Amino acid sequence: MIQGYLQHWACFQCQKTFKGELSKRPLERLCPQCRTPMTNMGTDFKAPAQKNVKQWQKVRLLFQAGVKFFPQEGTQLPGERPDTLADVPAFLKKVYPPSAGERLLEPANSRNVVAPREGRLVQHDQFPTQTYSLLGKTVQSGEALEWFQDGQWLPIGFICRGNGYKPIPHPYALPRRADAVFDSGSPTFLSSQDRLRWPQQ
């Protein structure tokens, strides 16, 4: 990683970037607006328009796969990147091709790409008009999800609205039993750093 050059730090909550140098002892950088941790996307990152939700989802998926935007040796360019959210699965398969053993284990119908289940919660807009999504799909209050905690996936109910179905500032999780049956346990507030996934259909 190149020091001394301006890095582009992305806030996936606000869907904005901020420039800053990378120090020799890098500290966690917080978004100056929402105070959530930001991600260093590299020196050659160009942020999508703030309201372009799908492009920000694309960038987030690339980051989760370990793809960033630094110049490559020789060309000094960041290299090929997918243009759209729909292009990401094929791009990642090209960047991280399966091994010979993995290809042998693939079923005959593996050409049918299965949508990923795991991702991070994305907030769109600010309180009180905010909405939430997981892997591009809107998450409603009361929706059944799974949350990774202490090495295991736990069934939860996602709560983002309170009494009278009014929005609340921060979403939280309640333990879930069966379909839409919630325990009376203590709520756990969720952030963009939590690992969440859709239940297996």
C-alpha cells in the first residue's frame, strides 16, 4: 500500500468518500458526518454518485471480496472493474477462479448463479426517512434474518420501527423462534459492521 498519497476513505452509511493520507500507524477513521468507521478504497477509487444505490452496493460487494482500487505495477492503473452490480459475480469468478478440485465438485447446473446470502446492512438516507437493505434487497421491520455472533449464525428479527410503526434512529435485533415469533430478550443494536444473511429458503 502506498503511503504519502491521498487515499479515498468510503463511508457506506452516508455513501460518500473523503480524502486523506495514510499514516505509518493507521488508526480507525470515522466518518465526519455519521461517525461510523470508514474503509480505505485506495488511491484510484472514484466514488459513485451519492444517490446511486446500486453502484454503492457494487462497491461494497467488491470491498467484501477484497477488491480495492490501487495502481498496478506496469500500467499504474487500478485494472478492470465491473460496470454494474449485476456484473459482480462474473467478475469475482474471473478474479478468483475456482480450483480444479472445486470445478470437479461443481454440479452440472452450476452455471445458474445462486445469489449470495451473506452481506452487511446498508442504510439509505438519514433518520427519520431511512430504509435498509441487505445484498440489494430491502429489509423490512420484523423481517427474519440470521446474525453471525460468537462463531455461529443466530436467527433474529430485524427491528427498525417502534410503536405505531414509527421509524427509530438505530435498528436492532431480537432473538427469533420459528416464523416471526420473537423472544422477550434484550435487543442488540446492529451496525454496518455486523455480518447478516437471509435465511435459507
